[in-house]
Amino acid sequence: MTIDIPIRAIIIEKSWVLMGKNINKELLDEHTKKSRELIDLAKAELELIDNKQLIELEKVREVKIKLQQEITEIEKEIF
């Protein structure tokens, strides 16, 4: 079965083959989950900026930074 992600991949049991490299599907799922959380945080951040809620904005930005670091670590393992 072929699935379109940024690059075509083939599912083989619990790993993916991407450009000739096996990728753990669980890691890829975790990356996707955290990326979606990051998008949601960015939306919340914009709303807080619009409402001038600076204390909450700072909290969201701290969570965002932590999430970006986690995503970077996952990407190192995947690619």
C-alpha cells in the first residue's frame, strides 16, 4: 500500500521505508501528533496576541518551545 506524505512511503509492518531508510511508524506518528499540537499552540498564540493576554501568551510560548525541541529530537531519529 502506498501513502503520500512529503515523500512517498511504503508501510511494512510497523516500519516505513522512506528513500531507502526504515522509519519506525510509532516515531512518525509521535512526530505527527506533536506537529499538530504545535499548530494548535500557534493558533492559541495568535488569539492571545489579539486579546492582549500577555501572561497566557508567555506560557503558550514556553510550551511551544519545548514541543519544538521534542519534534527536533524525533526528526533526528527518523531522518
